[in-house]
Amino acid sequence: MNVAPDPHGAGCSHRIPRTLLTIVPLSILLLGCSAELEGRGPAQEVLRSSTPVDHVTLISQQSRASAAKWTIGDGFPIALPGEAYVEDVVALPGRVTGIVFQAAENQIQVLWLDSLGTPASPSQVIIAPTSSRGFGDFGASGVDSTVVIVAAWRSDEGSRRDIWTIAVGHTPKRLRDAPVELGPFLGVLADTSLLFSMRTQRLGQEMVGGVVMVPGSALSHIGSPYPTDTILHYGVEWDEESGSRPIFGYHPGFAVDVTSDGLLVVPDTAPVVFSLSLEGKPQWKSRWSTADRSVTPAAVDAWRKAYAESIVRVGSDHPERVERSLTDLAARAAASRFPSASRLIALPDGTSFIREYDLPGNDQDGERWIVLGPNGQLLAELTIPAGFRTVGISEGLLVAERSDTLGGRYEAFRIIGWSAP
């Protein structure tokens, strides 16, 4: 799953992806802000950057300086209808990429691209409920050739969340309702178990989030409750006074993704990424060097000013709400350190991409990604020029949205320097 987070910690939880999807074996699936969750054997240990693990990789500044440097080549415009909005990118076997987009208020489609970034087949309509008044959010990951969509959508009858599947050339199939009490969908495992984020809750004296697993067998038990296992807890920076994350506060849901046999996560503000088994046991961790990430008073003042201006602009018709929001903003605390990561993408071949957090003053330099191999070793550094926002990454292919009006809104790029681990 590739979720682009709110980089400034403006809300009480991380951004929920607009619709939810991933990949699972078709032969198996075509058979038949704060919350408390009850699971079978919930994980009580909170993962932290200091958690010990046998295999540790230290990535020094010197190692980064001498690492391979990847970038993107010329882009190929992606032909999408009208005001289509690309939601996510799915890596499929055979270096085929699925571009999942919302084509209209009540329609989601997928466009398949080949390894050169050109359409491999016409786009397919996945879900188009006639009574829909707009979809919720989603993300994507992949382990096989079938896309699974966990779509939250609104209608005149209320809100609902469904699980759908589709493969190239096949008719979409609705499996059953999805668990509404869980947070954003993260991905699916080879045994068809589904992984969701856990809504922020209190565990002892601290606020935590985590990852909850729903067994694949539950997909065929239509109408029955979903059994859940909490396999991971991580701490969430929290301001007790405002009841939300502090300014620049980090939520590990920004940087967590599903691998073929577990999870990758950056659990706190330290520049450390863990690989975890499905039991939540750390397998390895990598620590990379970064610049000083201390939050300065000037950065906080600039953020407060920009956020206050947005409050006034959006709430001009409700002066009493504006005044209350500005009062709350003035009392809101700030974190002591900027996060080290703002996004994490794991590919089926074991490659992982960690987007470094844009420090104030450096956010006009373009995106900077650290590329790791299957065991956490440094493979390369990837730089995306300013003016592009990465939507998703497949094997050797990157899909980005342009921030200017030149060319198409979305483009596919070959990654120059790409080599499989």
C-alpha cells in the first residue's frame, strides 16, 4: 500500500487511502479517530527504533554518498478520461503495472501498463454502484495477478465498505462486506489474509496504532464477524492538551507496507526501518544517516502562520468556528524532532523505497528516496525532480502526477539505473 501522508501532522490520524486494494490468487478468492479493538492474542509490545534485533545494517553518510544514483527518464503521458484521479499503482507479475483511478464520482477503473509504460489492454471498470455519491479512500499492494478492492463508498442509503476482486480480462466479483471498525487497508498476504491499520487508541500511558490481520478464511464466511489478530503496536506522537498529534508529529502509519511474508515499518521519528514477521517479530532493521532534524521555533511559527491562513480562507463563512480553531491552534504543542520518513513502498521482489521527510527549506528540491534490498542493504538513492508527485512505484516503473500544466496530468517513467536486487 502506498499512502501519501499529511507531512505536517495536521490531523488526529494519518490520511486514509481513498479506496483499498491489493493482489491475491484468483483461484482462492473466487471461492465462494480512536477506537478499541479486540483480537485473538493482541501484541502488547510496542515496537520502537531501539527494539533489539540480531541483523542490523548501518547506512553511513559515506555509504550514501557512494551509492548508486537513480532518477527518472522521459515521461510517457497516461491517457485517462476527463478529470480522472489516479488513486494508486499495483505491481503485477511479468512487470505489468495496474493504474487504479477514479474516472467519475461513482466509478473506479484500472488501466494495465506493460514494462515500457504503455497500455497493455483497455481500461476495465471495476466498480460503479449507481447509487454512489463518491468513494472513500484506498491504497494498493500486490502478490499475484488479481486485484482486490476494499472500497468504501457513500450512497443515499448510507455508507458501506465492500471487498471486490478483478483480474485482467475477467469480470469483477464482489466477495463480501469489509470490516468497518478497522482503519485503512494495508495489503494482502500469500494466504489471502488481509492487513489493516488499527485506529489510534490508548495502551497504558501512551497512544498507539498498529496492524491488525484478518484471516483469508473469513472472506468466504459471508455474514459472520471478522476474527482479528493484532500483530503490531507502534507509538503515536500525541498532544494531550489538544487531543491530537502535535505540529510535525509523526504517525508510523505514514511509513508501513506489506511484503510477501510480513511488514516493513518505520516505527518512530528515528531513521530506522524494521522488517517484521507475521507474528510481529523483528527480522532485521536498517538505520540510515540523516541531517539534523530538530524542530526549530521558526519552522513552527511558519507552519502556524500557513495553517492559520488556510483556516481563515476555508472558514470565511463561519467566523465563530474560525475563532475557535485559531484559539486551538495557538495552544497546540509542537514535536521536538521532524520525522525521518514520510512514505514507504515495498515491492514483491523485496526492494523497498523510503521517502525521506522534506525538511523546511528543502521541500523545493524534489523527492528523495532511499532504496533498500531484501535484507535492508542499501541499493541506491532515487531522486525525483521538483514538479512531480510520486503516485506509486512498480518494478522499474514510476508513476507521477505533474504539478504544472505541461503535458499530461499523469505520466509513467522508467527508473534510470534500476536493477533488481
